Amino acid sequence: MQLRGESLYSSPPAGIATNPDTRPAMRIDELIPEERAVYATLKPERLPQHVAIIMDGNGRWAGRRSLKRFLGHQQGAKAVQYVTETAARIGLPWLTLYAFSLENNLRRPRAEVGFLMRLLKTYLDDNIARMMKNNIRLRCIGRTHDLPPDVQAKMREVEEATSRNTGTTLTLALNYGARSELVDAFRGLAEEVCGKHLNPERITEEDIHRHLYTAHMPDPDLLIRTSGELRVSNFLLWQIAYTEIFVTERFWPDFRGIHLLEAIADFQRRERRYGAIGEDGGEVEENPERIKIAVS
């Protein structure tokens, strides 16, 4: 199932990030045959700049197989590896994954949270060589200072090791919540207003953007949600104002690079109007003052 948005492209309004002149180098020849077949249907010049994914369904994937939840999380970590490498091969500049929410940290059983932290540390340990091989740069966003110290140390180690890579930037949203991000951004902006004696009436959207966790990246063009749930779950609320949404019934552990490419193919069939009138929006009245308004 897909949430259909608007199809073909128009120019974004001021303040919406646009594509830069350069992209990471592509390695299309490294795609598996099934992925190459889907990629061949795409327009490379209209690939999204930034794809964000709500990775959902690990527990249900395990439950439907009468397995323990931790096995679903382990399989989900493998899906991260597959999807990230496909993103790197097609030269996708930015990939952001909702890996661990603030709500997960507060509301999940402590034993499960502890396992997820160990899994995250193991994933980073096991995949640093693959990140280097695929020229992937790792970034982490969220209230990461509340994560276990050994996990924070491993995150910093991998971020530093991959900081000079020039391919896809993989951003993991960890202990992340969009409302808490906005609270943190407003706190930072308030300090700036007080410290620099800025006039609050002159605050712009760009001033808020500068204080977001994502200030260094463009807003997502495409948001993918797995498992069929029709909600955004407190993820990038500010950033997805004009983002196209694609929802699949597939659980995250079964999601692969080919499914990323299929979502991008759907994205390319849409018209991104940013509030403007689309091609099928009807004829524009040249003199609206002549129209008699009737309300029945």
C-alpha cells in the first residue's frame, strides 16, 4: 500500500533545500541484477537528494514467525546494511534512519532497550569496515547524551573514522523525538536571542533551522515507512513539511535495496508542487473579481 502524493516536479519555495551540483560517485555496476532492472527505469537526474526511513515492524516480523523479538531486531540490523549499501551505490547523498526513538527508550521493557543498545554497538563494530569500503559517512542525531557511555563512545569512534568519506551520509536517529528536537532548537534560539540581543520579531524559519539536529543536511525529499502504519511517529516533524510519503506493508527486516529503488520510482512519478497549482489543477481565472460567490 502506498500513500500517493503529488506527481512531477516544480521549484521548491525559499527555505526548502534544493539539490547541489554534485552527488557522490555512483557504482551502478555493483547493484544486483534485480536492482539494476529497477534502476534502469529511473531518471538519474531526478533521484531524491535525501531519503528518510521509519524502520518499523521488527517485532511483528518475529511474532509472525513465532520467534523472539530480539531476532526481529537482529534481522532489522541486516536490512540497514543492505539498504545503506544500495543507497551508496546509486549515489544517494543523504539517508536518515529512525533507529531508536525517545519513546522507545522510555516505554520499552528495560531488557529490550538494553539488547537494542548492545545490538547498536555490535552493528557499528561489525560494519565500520563496510562503511569505509562503501565510502559511507556516519552521523548520529538525537539526545544521544542519554545513551549508555560505551555506546556513545562507539558512535563517536565510527563518526570520526568515517568523517572524511565523501559518499552517502548515513544518519542514525537515536534516542530521537521530533518534539524534543524542536524544544532543544528553541532553547538554543532563545539563548542566541538573549546573548546577541536579537529582536524576536526578526526571527525567521532559517534561524530555527540552524538550531535543529539536521541543520547540516537538506530536508528529506522522500519518507518511507515500513509495516503499513499510516503515521509519522514524531519523526522529523519540521523537516517533512513538503516531503513525499511512501508506505509499504513490508516489515523492515524484509526491506532490501530493491524496495528502496521501487520507492524512488514511485517518488519520480509524483508532482511536487510546494503549494503551487499543478498541471491538472484546472484553469486559472484571470479576473477573479468578476466571479459571483454563491454559498448554498
